[in-house]
Amino acid sequence: MANTASAEKANRQNERHRLHNKYYAKTTRNAIRDIRNTTDKKTAEENAPKVYAMIDKLAKKGLIHKNKASNLKSGIQVYINKLA
């Protein structure tokens, strides 16, 4: 329980930020899933830069570690390269 007005405001801001971050993290996970579920190489290659940007933004905000972002991007590229 917040004891001061500034603590109450901080709690409100934290909740807004948490929901905002949750939305963008979930959207990025869905985009990654969509690329990994596609079988068309051309479509995957067209969507990859958008997904890479989303992953980079999550890493920049600190929602995921920069190494995890790198691993995700690498995994997507490996999958795209394997498509016929």
C-alpha cells in the first residue's frame, strides 16, 4: 500500500507501463510465431525486417536481454534459410 501521493502516482505509472510492455512483448511473440509457421520463403523474407525491428525495440527497452534478441533473430534467419 502506497503511503504518499508520489508512491500512488508511481504505482499508477508502473501499471500503465506494465500493460504497455506486455502488449508489445505479446505482439512480437505472435509475429515471431507467424514467421516460424509460414512455409513461403518470400513472405517470411518480407516480414523478417519488421520482426527484427520489434525484437530490437524490446531489447532496447530492456524487456528482453540483447543476447536473447540476437538469438531470436538468428533463429528466424536460420528458419528462413531452410525454407525451399
